[in-house]
Amino acid sequence: MAAPEEPELSQAQTEKLLQFQDLTGLESMDQCRRTLEQHNWNIEAAVQDRLNEQEGVPSVFNPPPSRPLQVNTADHRVYSYIVSRPQPRGLIGWSYYLIMLPFRFTYYTLLDIFRFALRFIRPDPRGRVTDPVGDVVSFIHIFEEKYGRSHPVFYQGTYSQALNDAKRELRYLLVYLHGEDHQDTDQFCRSTLCTEEVVTFLNTRMLFWACSTSKPEGYRVSQALRENTYPFLAMIMLKDRKMTVVGRLEGLIQPEDLINQLTFIMDANQTHLMSERLEREERNQTQVLRQQQDEAYLASLRADQEKDRKKREEEEQLRQEEEKVRQSVLAEERRRQTLEEEKERKSECLPPEPPADDPESVKIVFKLPNDTRVERRFLFGQSLTVIYDFLFSLKESPEKFQIITNFPRRVLPCLPTEEQPNPPTLKEAGLSRSEVLFVQDLTDD
């Protein structure tokens, strides 16, 4: 049994599908489509859910097993630069180091044992992220209160949002994890991170995201990046369609050394970034070309639809005109039929013609509009209506007419009116025994 065909996508849905594939790096168009359909084609929600899934946050529709936030850190080509603490110098330095070594060892051992035991008593509150943006903003405020406002521009959003923006803009993302309890953190922030050359370099070359590992959001990122010591910096970029850690800097590093190492990492991965930009540009051009083709197709389709509409309107107008003519012909036929029936009825209702020797008879010659002459006798006592009905029953008579005498010229009141509901008789109308009357056609009037 064949699988049912999926419905075709609209132009807007196709654009969202390509944009979603571009942002997430998924190669399967079917998977992209399923994800967007699960989110009702809301591309922002779909991208965020996809990034959360990549980083270990459970998906709304397909919850994976609980795991830490992840970016691709398994690449064997990751550049790692670790700055070791300087070795003590001279007799005094070594003496101080040897004296403090047991105390330092005991302190950190007991601290680790205490933290390990505390996990069984009370779960680490940092393991539950409830307000990631608040964690980042709170860290920025604390950082500025301690080190001032002269620092690189911090990305004021979640780690997921920073990854998303770096991927969308094809920029490097530098992640800084702030270990508050580490002995080198304070010196790194004052002597390296907040120096003018480092601030200028970071602000002009990349996005910069930072958070304290004492905050749930920072702790979650530290679990994903698995730092060894502090200060810790990780360079992340889009590589092979995945957000990948391409460089790790750990330990107390000087400003010039930091800039050199970051520059080296960027130069080493510039070809990958350029490749991604070229590939995205090609996809954008393909998308623009496809959009132009779709627009041209839609314009042609609209033109064809407009032609069809006008053709249907013309056909409908022609049909209505033909129907109007047909109805007019039918109405005219019905009118003529009704008129003939009325003439026949009037003819049947006429009184018989009196004989010529009847002393009450009146001989009338009618001159019709078509110059036809008709003669008939009537009685003086008959109404003028009889004369009118006689003329009306003739085929030669017009539909509407009036009867006129010649000398003097006057119109005989043959039909009843409101003023004279009963027309006069021939005698009352002043007709003599022999008359010539004219029939005037009123049809056009």
C-alpha cells in the first residue's frame, strides 16, 4: 500500500523550511519539515527547541534523556592552550611553596570531600536552571560593581541565544566561565580581560558571552564544556554545520598572549567560516532565485486567473443579454397573445349590427391610421364604449387609440373616467345618422 503523499508547501512555508535548515544545519529536509510542523511553523520556537535539544534541554515534543548542555567538543582538531602557574624561584620561593603545599593540599582535599558529601545531603541548586537570562544579567552587574564598566561587551542573553546569534551571523563566539573562588580569577579580570587592547579586540571581532559558574546558567555551560581550570575561555564557531569548540584557553593568560592565541585560532579556522559563508550565500541566492521564480509563476498564474475571470464575466454578460432578449421575446409573444385574446373577447361581446332600415341606427365610417376604411351601424342608444370595443376587436386597429370627429374636431369620450364613469351614448355625444370618424394611434405615446 503506497504511503499518502504529503501536502504541498506554500511559498511562506518553503522559505521557513530553508531558513530553518540554514540555522540548524540539518541535512534532512523531512526532519526539518517535521520539526516545523510540530511547532505549527513557528520558526523561532522550532530553532530554539532544536538548539535546546542539541544542548541537553528536553524538547517539548521528543524529550531526550537528561544530559548536560552540549556543543561539539569531540573534534580532535580543537586547539587547546593551557597556561601553567609559574614555578617558584629561588630559595625563598621554594621554601614558601614547600611549606604551604601540605596546607594547600589539605585545604583543597577537605573542600572536595565536603562538596562531594554535600551532594548526597542537598542536591546542587545550580543543576536546575530557572532564570538563565537573570543569571547572566546578575553576573554582569556583579562584575561591573567589582571591576568597573570598562570591559568587553557582554552578551545579555542565554548561552543558547548567543549560540543562535553566532550561528545566524556566522561570527565567532567567545565563552568566558568566571570561577569566583579561583585564585587567578581576580588578576585575570583586572589585568587581562578589562584592558583596553583586549576590550577593543573582542568587541570588534566576535560575540562575547560570560557567566559565573556559581550561577545555574554558568554551571550548566561549564558541565558542557568541561573546563579543567580557571580562567577558562572557549572559542565556538559554525563548522561543518555544527556549532563547534575550536579553541580552549585555560589558566592565567596575559593580554598580548590572549590576543595572539585568539588570532591564531581565528586564522586557523577562517577557511571553514568562509566556506560556511559561501555556502550560505549560495543557499540565499538559490532561495532568492526560487522566490523570484515563484513570484513570476504567481504573477503568471494571477494573469491567467484574471483572463479566465474576464472571460467568465464576458460569457456571463453575453448569457444575461441573450436571456434578456429571450425573455423580452417571450414577453412580447405573451403580450401579443393576450392582446389577440382580448380582441377576440371584445368581438364576441359586441351587440349585433342593427339593420339599415332601423330608424335608430347610425351609420359610421371609420378611417384607420393605415388609411383603411371600415363601416358599421350602431344604435343611438348604445354607449360610445361599443364603438371603441368594435374598433379594438379589429386586427387593423392599433393597441391604443382614440376616436376623433372631424368637424368640429373633438375626442369622443369612449372610455370611463373618474369624472365620467359611464361614457355617453351616441345620441348624447351628438352623432348624426351618418358619421365619419377618425382613429388616432396612441401606441407610441
